[in-house]
Amino acid sequence: MEFRPDIGQLSPTVREHLAPANLLRAGINLSNFLLVSSRGPQGEPQGVSPDMARALADHLGTGLRYVTYENPGLLADAAPCDEWDVGLIGAEPQRAEAISFSPAYAEIEATFLVRDVSPLREIADVDGQGVRIAVSGRTAYGLWLDRNIRKAELVRSGTLDDSAADFVSKELDALAGLRPRLLKDVVAIPGTRILPGHFMTVQQAIGVPKAKAEAAAYLAKFVATAKDSGFVAALIAKHGVQGLSVAR
């Protein structure tokens, strides 16, 4: 799938920020199955976010190395450590303290799963006194809940599977998650339903460490062109991803 963005001259400084030694090191979060949907013959990540990194490396005319992380928190933690040059991750204010983000190229709705017998009917009902919410900590939607939940209690776990298990075993009132994952959970956990609407959308973007913030403006042009040209939509279609949309 060819993509040739016309986004102007690349300064030597920005090139050095993005691809020192003529190699783009792309941080990839493996836990988001919408963005990393499969693995290649050598175990390399495949999906929308690896393809976005590949398109950027091709545009720069450099090599590409995927630097993989088991969850987005670990990827974000590595921002000051010179482990990656660009990180493909959900843009979120807490992460923005260490990472300069492009505008989002894709977005995913986050909502809640509850039991059929639950009195919770709308998103706003969930933030109530005595309500306990299972959530995978340090996800973009989990960080959003950290900032915005006022009355309910967040019961954090390490992985998406753990948060679903907590919802069942600890008899919690709601399970927070990305809608595509919750569509699987509602089948796996009998007697449950998904609340309509969403409490936020995870904005998938390309970030650079703050020390390389000068490159962020160039990445913003790259992402805008990728969206406007239909390239992002084509990647979503190529990988058959349900629940991932081109960012507005």
C-alpha cells in the first residue's frame, strides 16, 4: 500500500530526532489488539500501528526497528530512556508530560460492561457512591477514569484479562474497557450488557520524547496527510479491524 505524503522539507535536526543513525525506532504497544492484530513470520508486530511506523520510515527513507512493549505504561515510561524515537500510543495528558504527541490518527470508544440486573443504565450512572469499577491500570481510558471519577471506586489490575476476572470474582459493579474488547467480554460473561455511548475515546497518535519535541510538528503534518488521503482508513480496512475509526 503506497503512501507518498507531500509535507515539505525535512530539516536535518528533525531527521536526526526521528531517525538517528538512519534508523527509525518505533515503540509499539502489543496489548492493543486493534492496532497490533497479528504477528509476522519472525514474531514482528503487524497491524495498523506497525504499518503507520513503516509508512513513516519509508517516507524518511530509513530503516525501521520495532521496539515492543507489553503495555502502554511501559512504552510511556521509556520515553526519557532513548529506547524509541517515535511511540505509537494513546495520547493522554499524563503521558504528555514526557511525550509530545501528534494529533490522533485513529480513535476507539471506551465504555462500561455491567450485569443485566444492574441498576446502572447510562454512562453517568456509573460514577456513583458505592459503585466499584474494574479497570486495567495505566491504559489511556484508565488514566482518564483516574482524573474524572469522583464518587465510584476504581479497582485496578495489570491486564485486560485481569480486570475482567476481577469484575467476575470480586462481584464488581462495572467493567471499563474499549468497546471492541467488551463485545467479546459480554459473550464470555453471561448475564451482562454494555452501556450505550462512551465515556471517552482513546486517541491513538504518534509521539516523540519531549527532548525531541521539534519533530512533533513534522509528525502532525504526516498524520494529517495520512488521514486526509485515506491511508489510515485503508489500513483499518486492510487489517479488518472492527471498532477502530479514523480520528475526527
